[in-house]
Amino acid sequence: MKRRVKPAKPPSRLLAAGLAAAAVVIGFATLLVRLEVQEEGYRLSTLSKEIGELQEKNRSLKLTAAELGSRQRLRALADKYRMTAPARGQVVEVP
């Protein structure tokens, strides 16, 4: 007697639908990740520009502070307001 060969089952439609859904989910996740990366890139670019501007402002403020505190300028202002060096005994040091 010959053995009967069982007919092969056709592939399940559920499997195909599951694979298609997985591909859509993976594609959507990839899209979201790319959008987040692009958004962070824009944010980093903006912050980098802001850092550059703040560093320039800091340099400018340090230069202004150095100019305002220069001995030459202070001596000129002292002459303008008729200020003189303190006489002996006018300066008291407190311990």
C-alpha cells in the first residue's frame, strides 16, 4: 500500500498580514527617529550659534571692563574731579 502524501498547506494570510504590519511599524519608527534626529540637529545648530554670540559678547564685556578699570583712565578721571593721593595718616588699615 502506498502512503498518502498530505497536501502542502498554502501560506497563511495571517502571517502575510503580520509581516506587512511589522514592515509598516518599522518604517514608521524609522521615520520618527529620522525626524527626531533632524530636529535635534536644528536645535544643536541654533545652540551653537547662540554660544558663539555669547562668547563674542563675553569677550566684548571683558574688554570694556578692562578699559574702564585701566589705571590711565582712572588717573585721568581723578584729575578731572580734582582728586589727589591721600595724605599721610588719611589711610587707616583695619586688621
